[in-house]
Amino acid sequence: MRKERIEVVENVGVSQSFYRLTLRSSFIADRSRPGHFLQMRVSESYDPFLARPMSICRVRRDLVDILYIVVGAGTRVLSSIKPGMKLDVWGPLGTIFTPMPKKKLIYVSGGVGVAPMIFLASQMPVEAFLFGVRTAADLLPLSELGIDKSRLHVSSNDGSVGEKGYITDVFDRLAKNMNPREYFVYTCGPDPMMRLIVKTAKEKGLSGEASMEEVMACGVGACLGCVMDTKRGRITVCHEGPVLPFDVLTW
Amino acid sequence: MVELTTKIGDLVFKNPVTVASGTFGVKDEFAPYFDYALMGGVITKTVTTKPREGNAMPRICETSAGMLNAIGLQNKGVEAFLKDVIPYFRSIDTHLIVNVAGKSAEEFAEAARPFSGEATVKALELNLSCPNVSGGLDFSKNALEAKKVIRAVRAVTTKLLFAKLTPEAENVVSIAEAVMEAGADGVSLINTLVGMAVNLREKRPSLANITGGLSGPAIKPIAMRHVFEVKRKLRVPVIAMGGITTAKDALEFLLVGADLISVGTANFINPMAAPEIVQGIREYLEKEGVKSVGDFRGTLKL
Ligand SMILES: Cc1cc2nc3c(=O)[nH]c(=O)nc-3n(C[C@H](O)[C@H](O)[C@H](O)COP(=O)(O)OP(=O)(O)OC[C@H]3O[C@@H](n4cnc5c(N)ncnc54)[C@H](O)[C@@H]3O)c2cc1C
Ligand SMILES: Cc1cc2nc3c(=O)[nH]c(=O)nc-3n(C[C@H](O)[C@H](O)[C@H](O)COP(=O)(O)O)c2cc1C
Ligand code: FES
């Protein structure tokens, strides 16, 4: 592992809400697996101070893509970064999704949690890709998702795109016909969404993996700031997670 | 070649750069990034006699040029530490300083005792100043309490003892004087300052513990003042910490007289901070034509 000062190759809006940041690093590109994240300082100044964890969304040769939505100070600064500028980045970090190529794979993503799902789906078969957003502005174009339209299920809270309602309802409906021996579920999104997905999956006996989100400082298991209680005890989300099997979660 | 070795008591550090307790993991967290042998020493996360769960989440919160933490001394206890951490450091050529804490002078001594016979452990740092556990801070706010702890630990070990003090005491110099009198070999300045942040969106404190310890560049001037005063008035060995993020920060503390410096929160925003600081100190002294860090230390013009 190493910390690098990495060149930003591109930083563009890819939908009304999403930006895509492209970094050049063969070190990271070679080692990245779906589920991994990077620690990224968005500025050399002390404001914002801490690094931001960002999931790896795609790797193309020596290029690494990140997807983000501007929600606060860090992502606001990030959105102003120009190509050619350099950022301090270290990683790839954390646990990864287990490849399950023999299963029928269901991907459930919410909001910016879609990023690692896109990476995973680019390497695995896709039975169904569920993507829940608040509103149409948060949707990504198919070209960014890289998902076959026939496999895609979209819902929005306000009904401005796809089905009106929550993606968890879409999952509940689909899960009715899933044989637990054939299917496997991957999920990344807001906590409340993942809790419902995991609950439904457990009721149906479906196995799967979820990528946790927690506020982080170090990102390498050193500060104990991002701990979570699981059936394996108190673990660091950054180092012993973020990807965890459903059966380890106490949800 | 610039001479960076630094001597405290009989112990010679290859350079004055260490990492601060609780900011460098427990063991090998930073080993993927650099060789620990590049540092003068490693100060480990506080270890207590019994395992501790630590505080509820959320435990950290970003602030202007720093952060608040209320980890609450989460650790696996002395026994697990002896089994797991000590052997790891046995083969690493850097000085291991174990940081211990307890709820009473007796508990401090009990936590310290098992390390007294461990050759791998070169010194102990006594955390008299954790703001995030009940009773934690009190030890170094009160000279009598602090002395009791030092005496109790001194009775069970001949290792170098550093007393880690809080900047929240009314008179840090007098606490430092008291712990030295009681048998400490030096003081670590400073632990975090007690602070608080509020999440307006949720209308709640940002930390579950409500208050937490403030660290990072924001507290550097406060640390500087305490290191300066203790060095000037007492001339005792000091490990300086508080916002040290770059070689320039480290050099400033050396200039006011710090014997060793610790890199703390900076490890979180740059996993290479410690070795980069060692290198930066070396380059600066070379450029200035100073032969050794000893010639530079404490040369602040007043
Ligand atoms: C493992 C991991 C992977 C991550 N991957 C990505 C990623 O691929 N893309 C990405 O954009 N982010 C990702 N995040 C989140 C990211 O690290 C930042 O927390 C987020 O982008 C906000 O940073 P900020 O500095 O803009 O906001 P901050 O200034 O930190 O927060 C501003 C305010 O917004 C709130 N807030 C923060 N995040 C959200 C949110 N998602 N929705 C609503 N409110 C929020 C905060 O609580 C705060 O009140 C990931 C986090 C983790 C732990
Ligand atoms: C997340 C975190 C955990 C810490 N844990 C400990 C600890 O266990 N024991 C201790 O003596 N100090 C602990 N500290 C205090 C640091 O060692 C240091 O004294 C303080 O943070 C000031 O230095 P800095 O600004 O460089 O971080 C902790 C600090 C942080 C930020
Ligand atoms: S962010 Fe520091 S331990 Fe996870």
C-alpha cells in the first residue's frame, strides 16, 4: 500500500447530481477490487481537514473512476478540482465483495452507494440491478451504469423517474420468487435502506454482502473512530469492513 | 550526514520522531506504508489491565483544522497486548513505548508491571489525561493524584516513565514538577483539549459522548506554549505533541526545546507523515549547516 500524489485526469458532471472523478494511478488500478475504497484528501489545506473515503467505481487501464454527489464541504471542494491538479490518495482499502459467478446476482443500490455496485457488476453477471434514488436528478445515465436496460430496476421517492417509492419495495417484490440456493445479494446504500434489504433477505434465507458506511478519520483501522458492533464483535468498518456478509450483521 | 540521535536517560533514540498514542493503531496498521524502523519510536494506544469496549458511536467529528474524538480507551487489555503486540515489535528496530492507564494508582501499577520485564518495551507513557473516560483527566489536573500514580508505577518498574499531561490543568508546569519529583523521567505534552460540536441538521451533539478531545493543527499553539513553559522552567525531558503535521511543525517544537516529538492526528491525513517528518528534519538541518539535532534543540531566540 502507499500514499501517492495522483493526477486528476478528468472531473466532470455525469448527471444533474453525480460527478465522475478520474485519477491516474497504475498502482491503485492494478490492486483495486469491487468494494475497495480510497482515502482522498480534497485539498492540501486543513479545511476540510480529514480525508474522504470514496468507493472505486471503475478501473480502465491505469485510470481509476470515483463517483460522487456534492453533499457537503469535502465534495464541494472536490467538484472544483481541475484536470492536471494532484490529490493525496491512499489505498485501495477495506474488504471486497466476494465474487459469486455461479449464482444469480442481485445488486441493490441507493444513491451514491451505486458506485461500488457498478464496479462489481462490470465483472460479474447481473440478474437484476436495483437502483433507488430520491429524484430523477440523482439518476445516472445508462452509459455510466454500464448495466443492460432489461436488468435495471429504478425507483425514486418522488416518482420523477422509474417506479414511485422505495427500492426496498422493489426488492421485496422480486425476493418473493428467489430461491435462496440460486441467488446472492449485494447491496450498498444508506443505512435504513440496507437494513430493510438485509431484513428481507434474512427472512427469505438469502445470503449476501453489504458495504457499510461510517464516518471515518484514518481509514486504515488506526483510530477506532468507525467501529460497529457485529456478530464478530466490535470491528472497524474501514479495515474489517466495509463489505460484510449479511450473517455477520446484527440487523 | 546530520546526527539525529536523541538521548533521554540511558535510552538513545535514532531520531526524535515518534507517533502519538491512539493515532497509530495498535500494531501493524501503518506497516503497509513504511518501515517503522525509520522512526525513533512508537507510542502505542493506551492499554488497560482489562479489555475496554470504549464509547458509543459516533466517536469522531471533523472540526476546523482538527477533529474531536471520544474513543474512550477501547483496547484488548494487557494480556492480549503481551501476547499479540509485543512479539510483533520484537524484531522491529525502533523504540517501543507502551502507554498505559488505570482508574487508580494501583490500577496504573498493575497495568505497568507486566511490561517491566519486557526488553522490547523501552519506556512507559502514563496516560494521566484521557478526557473521554470518567476519572481520566483528573490524574493530571491534581498534583497529588498525579504523584500517587507515578510513585505506584515507579515502585514496579525501572523503565523510563513519561507522564502524559492534560493542557486543561490550572498550572501545567506545577503538575510537571510534581510528577518529576515523584520519579517520572519526563513528560508528554499535550493530550487533547475537551471540546464539543453540534450537528445542526440532527439537532444533536456530534459525538455520542457529547464532549470529546480536540486534536490536530488547531491545538498546536496551545501545545507550543506548554512545551515552551515546561522546558524553560524545569528543563526536564519533554515529548511534544499537538498538531504536528509537517517537518516544519516538528522543527518548531525542537526549537523551543522538545526532546522528542510525536506525530498524532496527522497520521490520519497522511499515513506517511512520520517518515516524511524525519526526512524533512534531516534536510532542513543539512541545509542550515547544523551538524546535529542536539545543536538545534532549544535554540529559540528570546
Ligand atoms: C467506505 C465508504 C465509501 C464511500 N464512497 C463514496 C462514494 O463513492 N461517493 C461519495 O460521494 N461518497 C462516498 N462516501 C461518503 C463520503 O466519504 C463523504 O462522507 C461524503 O461524500 C460527504 O462528504 P462531504 O465532505 O461533502 O460532506 P461533509 O461536510 O462531511 O458532510 C456535510 C453534511 O452532509 C451530511 N452527509 C454526509 N454524507 C451524506 C449523504 N450521503 N447524504 C446526506 N447527507 C450526508 C453530513 O452528515 C454532514 O451533515 C463513502 C463513505 C464510505 C465510508
Ligand atoms: C483518535 C485519537 C485517539 C487517541 N487515543 C489516545 C490514547 O489512547 N491515549 C493517549 O494517551 N492519548 C490518545 N490520544 C491523544 C494523542 O496521543 C495526542 O496527545 C493528541 O491527539 C494531540 O496530538 P495531535 O494533535 O498531534 O493529535 C488520542 C488522539 C486521537 C485523535
Ligand atoms: S476510520 Fe480510523 S479506524 Fe476506521
